[in-house]
Amino acid sequence: MNRKLTFLIAALEAAIVAAIGVGITLAPLTVVWLFENDPSIDWLVPYRTAADIWLMAHGTRLMVSEGVLGSVAVPEFVISMLPLGMTFVVGYMAFKLGRRLTSASELWPGWIAATASYGGISFLLSTTAHNDAIYPVTWQGTFFPPAFLFFFVLIGSLFGKREAIGDAMGIPEPTERIWVRAYLLRQFNSMHWAIRAMLSPAFRAGTGVVAITLGVSSVLIAVLIALNWIQFTRLYEGLHVSILGGIILTLGQIAILPNVIVYGASWLTGVGFAIGEGSMISPLGTVVGPLPALPITAALPIGQAEFGLIAVLVPMLAAFITTLLIRRHAADIRFEFASAWSAAISLGLAIGVIAAVELGILAALASGSVGPGRLATVGINPWMLMVVVFIEVASVAILAAFFSARPDKPDHPLLSRKHKVN
């Protein structure tokens, strides 16, 4: 594709990504509006709701003005928690957009077009979704979505697998991909030998710890929903919603399900999470106040202290298993390091740092404010989580690294002879 075609296609695809993102919530809300419409409510209400949720998925804060809910006065508050389910969907579509740009000879026209197109749409949505009662922060709604899209398009176009079909397969890779990869390779080769040897296996093992912990958390939440299905059903019935309203409610809970999975992962580490200021749900003890009347709260591991003391072993076992499994990726460590102690301690600490940072980032993204008063604090303390995960993972990974990273015997004849004499 030439520059002009790349520009036009990227702009169109960015608009499609935005349309799908908004449509995920706008379509079911419109169906509810059509069949269960209060004559006093116009279509702008579901439109603004869909736009607000789309903007929140990109990190935009939603401001709720002071008002009266029933007979209770509600102060002004902020909704800042990302619905990670929608965030992941939009991020994945942006990543795929970036991969499709790799069939062009140059990437920069696509970057500019996609970002400009998405930025124009986000400005339109943040402006038209403004309402005196509930409104997005305008500057965030204008700049956060295009920055979000640009990041994932950039990652997909530079590091994603190239998508080229037909005549495009004979075109050299985009110059930006070649330059960035060459630059990163030069930077990697200029690193200290210890960091260079440690980087790949530590990243694999640390990411593996996070993946296993999140996987166990997903299974735990599914089991709790199955065991508490009566409470789950009663919460649905207590909301007195219609079938269409129940579908909307379910879609909303799916949007925040990844947040709950991250909370479960934090619970498995022993740190736990809060649903409201002053509350704490952890294996070591649970203190909760009034919970939001959402069926998903039936999946929270409240009062599971006996099982929780065993569950805390999950990230430790994950660290042990992943550190053993990276042995074939740790050949450089076994070759470069001379001491088993230095190799094991270095690798274990590196794995602990990577696992802690990754879970800390997820915790920060999954947490935020969802309402007034005590509900301004929902989620995980990322700094505490990082410290605890580092201690748990590093301590076990160091022990397992004595197997995975134990240095090879010296292969030089003189060094081998010296080794035998000693």
C-alpha cells in the first residue's frame, strides 16, 4: 500500500474500532429503550451511557454531580475504575489494526491517520455525551482514547506478526519495524552480560507466575459462583429487572469480570482487596461493610479463611514450577555465571521483580472509585501487592533456580583440570 491508501485504510479501520466499541453497549441499551421505554426518556440517555462507558474503558474519569437518589442526598463523586473487559476488547482490536498495517511499506501514515480519526471520534463523543448530571472529564475524553489506540497500534505494527497477503508478501517489511528492531537489538547487545543473560528467562518465568495466578483466580471465582448460585439468583431477583434488564446487567458484570479476577489473584497472594473504604477481604481475615447489590458479589471469597491459608501457596507454587520450566531458556545464565549462588539469587530476584511489577500494574488498572463515600476506594493497594508478591515469588524462585540456573562445568581444558584438582 502507498502512503495515501495506508492513511485512508487506517482512518477507516480506527473509525470501525470506535464504532464497535461504542456499539457493544449502545446496541443492547437501544433494544431496552425500544421495548421498555419510559415515554419521558429519549434515546440520548442510552447514547450518553454507551459513550460514557466507552470513554471509561480508555481511562476517562466520569463525574457525577451532587443530587438526590430517592430520598437520600448524594454528594458529587468520581467514577474512575476501568471496566477491564471492554478495555481488553478495544485494546485487542487496536492491536489487530496495527498488525494489518504491516502490509504497507511505511507505518507512519497509518499511525497518524488512525490516531487522528480516533481522536476526532473521541472528541465528538465526549462533547455530545456531556450532561449536567453525569459527564466525562472533557480533556481526558479527548486525549486518552487516541493515546490508548496509538499505543496498541504501535505495539501491533512494530512487534506483531506481519499480516501480508498477495502481492504485499513480496514487499519488504516496513522501514519502521526494521529500524526499531535493529535499535532494540543494539541496546540489548550493549547491556551488561548479567542482565542480557537474565532478561529472557526471568521475563518468561515472572509472566508465567502472573498467568498461573490469574488462571487459578478465574477457576476460584467460577467455583464460588457455582457454590453460591442460590445467593447469585436471589441478588438478580432482588433487583426486580426484566429479562432485557437482566441481559444488560449481565453484560455490565462481564465488563468488570477481569477486575474481579485480578482481585482474586490479589486474594491468593494474601494481600486481599477492598470493596469500600475500611473494608478488607483477604485469606487472613475479612471485614466488609454494605456491598453493592450486584450478583457478581456472590463470587467474592468472603469468609474463606480456612481455604485461604492454603490458597496463599498458589503464587509460590507457580514461582517454583515456572522457574523449573525455564531451564532450557537459561543456557546463557548457566554459561555466563560462575557461582550457583550468584546465578540462583540473581535469577530468583529478577523473576520476583517482574511478577511483582506485572501484578502491580494490573492491580492499579483494576482499582478505582465507583461511587460516593466509602465506595471511593475499591480494589487493591498496588504497592503492598508488589512488595508481598516480590517476597513470595523471589524466595521460592531462588530455591528452584539452583536447578534451572546452576552454572555448567567449565569446558576449557585448563579450567577443567583446575576444577578437578580442587
